[in-house]
Amino acid sequence: MNSSEIVNLHNNFAAINYAPLEVVLSKAEGCFVWDLEGNKYIDFLSCYSALSFGHRHPDLIKAAKEQLDRLTLTGRAFITDQLALFSQELAAFCQKERVLLMNSGAEAVETAIKIARRWGYEQKRVASEMANIICFAGNFHGRTTTIISFSDSRKTKDNFGPYTPGFKLVPFGLAEEVKRAIDQNTVAVLCEPIQGEGGIITPPAGFLTELRKICTQHNILFIADEIQTGLCRTGRRFACDHEEVIPDLYILGKALGGGIVPVSAVVGNRKFLDVLKPGSHGSTFGGNPFAAAIGRTVIKLIKETKPEKNAENLGSYLFEQLKGLKSPIIADIRGKGLLIGVDIDEKFGVAKDVCKKLLKNGVLSYDTREKTIRLAPPLTITRSELDYGLERIALVFR
């Protein structure tokens, strides 16, 4: 079948449009992918940061093959060597004591919410059924019923009610608004250090530091959703590291699975995670030995290759090159490391229209919140590969 036949087949039988740009990808290597017709594209999306080490990294493929020959799944009644080692290594990487492994990012966010609520009732002694969590306007933490309940995006929220109570929404980046929202029943603040799906929105300098102080002063948990920003994407191991802030709970995902298998985690100290007792929470596939083997290899690669340095250096280069285009199409550019948002001037249409033009010129990208193009190439990208992509981007923004 050719691409048009596959797209028609998809549209006839798939319930959700997973391919809005109507390109059928068939193989990949490193920073590049190919469609069914053999056309080559440079990947400036990295599956929303999930492919930090590029497509089919040899170390990750090797780890996957070795584990496939040993053991892939057991029930929760059994501990595996990979689960124990991965938990130890990820906890040490995050400088925390406990790890709870799940699958998707949304599943990890749900887990963090449950931890915060139970901690609030059992440790902080919040009144029964009254716990609330402060979240931020423009957030994106997933698509489950609970999570969309504190979203302000109509696309993800409309007609999925009734919504789950227990959340307060405040403007992103305003510490004073967080203070005003806190009451005796507040158990946590849930924050993306940079709002990815919200349009690569970076908070004012010092906001995360102030947020940490507020949470400490009021005895509430600071939960950092680093699913998209963590594991070196922004030029640091965690985006919180830009302000030397240590949250109570890290939520991790995407890149943790190396682009091979879904892996997510909530990482924190015993006094928080130990509120979950056997039987109170779990996941059929969470922490399976195959996923754990991949996760261990991801942590090993980060320690050995330090991709945060490449993200910082080439991210700055990409940022400056985009600014240097001086294109009237570009209204604004922002971001950190290799996570960059490009706002499109409304006179030139919406971001999706520009993404389609980029695709025709061999660049994979994606729009978010109508006006913003998200650029997040693999952290392993080289200067020459970046220049290859920038040449094609320039053809669209000239």
C-alpha cells in the first residue's frame, strides 16, 4: 500500500486521528525518519520529547533484545532483578528514596495525585474528603477524567463531565496567586516547570524558587511534572535544576522509555510514597522487567553521555539561528535547551498550517495551542544535523 491508501484505511477504521499531517512513517534511524515512499524527514519533534536519544539507539535496542530473551512480564506478586535495580538507580539519579513505576505519563500524574491526597489525610490531617491541589492555567498533565478536570483547554475537556472536584486553578508564573489559593485543606501544588503542551511557556525567573518556599512554609507537597521537561531536555537533568529547586515528588515519563516502551515513574522520599500500602495502588504492567531494562539503560546513557550539555549548547544555537531568520511569520520564540516554541503571527494563519509546510520541506514538527510550533529534536542531534534541519526551516520562514 502507498501512503494515501494507508491514510484512507486509517480514517475509515481508527477512532482517533493520530496522523493529522497525513504522512505515513515506515522506518527511522537516529534523528531521521522515512515515509512509505522513501522520503526523508529530520525529526524536530522527538515524539514530544520521548525520543531523547533518537530513533533506535543501539544501546537501547541491545538492552531490549537481551531482556526479550530473558523475561518480559510477571505479576505484582513477584520482584524481578530489573525492577529492583532500576528502582535503586532511578532513586539515586533523582536523589530520592522511593520509586513507583507506572506506564504512561497520565498514569504517573494520577499516582502523584493519590499520594498527595492520602499524605494530606494521614500525615497533615486534612479534613476527610476535603483535600485540594493547586494547579495552573494552561496546564497539560494528561487526558484521564481526573486530569482533564483541572484543565482549561476546551479541546481536552468539553463534554467529558462531570468533573472530579478537589483542584484549584491559578495563573501560571504568579506566586502571589498561589499564596492566595492555599487554605487549610491544600495538600499539594502540581506544576510543569515549563508548560509544554501549553505552548512552551516558561515562568518568570525565580518562580520555581518561590513556589518551593511557599510549599515548605505551608507544609504542602511541591509536585514537579517533568514528564516532558525532565531527563536533560532543557539543558539540565531536570528543568527544576535551572533554579536549584528540589520538589517533593518528580513525575517522569516519555524519555524514560527510550522511545521503545512506555515507562513512567513517581519519585520521592519514603515519608510521601510510603502512604501507599500493598493493594492500595498498582499497575499490571508498571515496572515490568522489559520496561525496567530499558529504563536502566536510559539512566546509564544519561550518566555516561551527559546529553544535557548538548541540549544546552545546541539549544542556544537553535534559538539564535531561529531569531536570526527575522521572519515576519515568527511572532515570538522561547524555551530552554532543545525545547523551543515558535509563535506564528496570526496574519499568516495557524501553527498547523506552517507545520504542514515544514513537513513538505522534510521537517517533522507539531503545533500546540493553535499558534505555537513545538521544536524538540533528539538530544543526540549533531550541529550538522541541526543545520540540515535549519536550512529546511528557513525555506518556510523566509
